[in-house]
Amino acid sequence: MLHEVKFQSFNERDEVYGWIYVPAAKPKGIVQVIHGFGEHSRRYLHMIVGFMDAGYIVAADDHVGHGKTAMENDTWGDWGDKGFHTMMEDEHKLKELVCEKYPGLPYFLFGHSMGSFIVRDFAAKYGEELAGITICGTAGIFRGAKEAAAELEKAVEAGRGKESDPEFAGKLMGWMCERCGEISIGNEWICADPYVQKDHAEDPFDAFTKPTSNQAMLYFTQMMNAINGEEWAKKVPQSLPVYNIGGDQDPVGEYGKGIYEVTNWLCQTGHAVKTKVYSGYRHEIHNYAAIKDEVEAGIIEFMDGVLA
């Protein structure tokens, strides 16, 4: 069963489009899939089906400025004017809608890349509502984010918030292919599979190749800076189980270093964290044909373990 839902964004401008995928079986829990920067939730269909086959209801939406939400509202790359918590608050609204339809079930979050940042922001505010979280392709101290934020603040203060200056995106993300060898598209850092690269680059619902406003880029850096260190980790309930996964060739996670930074922040504040780093794989570990079934099985094993 599939429900399409829509609701007003926290930004008070856009209507967010989301979907609830229901297995043809008695569900044992719910997992909300939260996509990353510049993409959309249909890129996770293989994972969504895997979770459904394991007995989970799956919820997902397209963030403001992204995917169908951006297409229907004509707001590509513009996140609105309500600050960097906007996407996190929208994910909480989707959770409320799902729980109205399917109350009383354990609720998990899975977030990849920027989606993992949103999950970490969510857990700091609403963690008591969750049974567990999986963060995938996450970052510790993101290279250049603090410096980019300072420059972006000046641009926004100068009235250039709704403009899109590619120089900022270049400074923040332009280094990510540094270990990828020959570059032809510019997104090679996401996955070594050329078919995944091509699909990502040519997807009409993919906002990665569309301009992102300076203000939205500022929100992106502010989001990353808000989820750093033990100060953030202390806001996450100690009782919340965490599964932290990624690839050791992922520049977002600084080739493993950033993944373990996040785990260490949580461990140092008394949290129980399971960490798995896949050797030889880049950012989208869930899109490699060789390991995507294994990645999904690990997430399911984590959630099943929490329920047990």
C-alpha cells in the first residue's frame, strides 16, 4: 500500500510531498528515510523495498528545495526563510502524520549524508520519541564549513541571500573528488559505479546540479556546525541506540575519520553506538551493487535488535 501525503513546511511557504510505503504484512515498526543534499527520496527505492520486506512501514519525503517538493512549488535550491532547522521540523511533521495513521509502533530514522545531519538535529530535540537511529555517510568536523559560513553570512547580510554564487559551493564541496582519479562528471565522489554517477547526474528530480541559493548554503553550513562535538551529543538521549555507517573512501566523512569523530562524541557522553565502516567504498554505500544488500541487512539487523 502506498499513501502520498503533503503538508505545509516549517518555512510557511512550501507544501512538502511525502510517501508512506506499507508492507502487505503486520508491521513491526516504522522507519523514516531522510535523503541527502541535492537528491530525492525515490533514490532509496531499493532500500525502501528491503525495509518493507523486513516488516517495516517506510516513510519518506522530498525536502524543501528538492525533488517533487521543489518541482511543485517551483523553489529549486531555495529552502525558505525560517532557518536551518526547517528540514528537521518538516521531518518531525511527517513523523506526526505517519503516527496518526499507524499509531503505537516503534519509530526509527535512517538518514544519509545531509539526511544524517537532519537525523542528528532531530535526535537532539525529539530523540525521546524514537526507538533508534541510523546515520549513514555522516560527517564530523566538515572541512571548510566554518569558513564558508562566515563568507555566506556576509553575502546574505549584503542582500545576496536569494542569489546563487557557485564559488561558495565550490569552496564547500569542490575538493570531494580529490581521491577519485580521472573526473568527467564531477559527482564521482558519491560512488565508483559509473551507472550510479550517470543516473544521479541526469535525474530530473535531482537538485544537485541546479543552483542552490546563498541563504540555503548558509543554512547547510549552520546545520553542520550545530551537530558537532560533545555539546551536541549531550542533547541526544543516552538511551537512544545509534548505528553509524559509512565508507572509508567517503570525503564527507573524511575517509573514516569523521565517522569515528561522531561515534566518539556519542561514546564520550554515555551513548551506545554501533559503528561499521565499509573498506574501499565512497559516499553512497547503499548504492553499490556489491554491498547494498549487506548494508540494508545491517540496518535491519540493528532495528530488529532494538525491538528484541
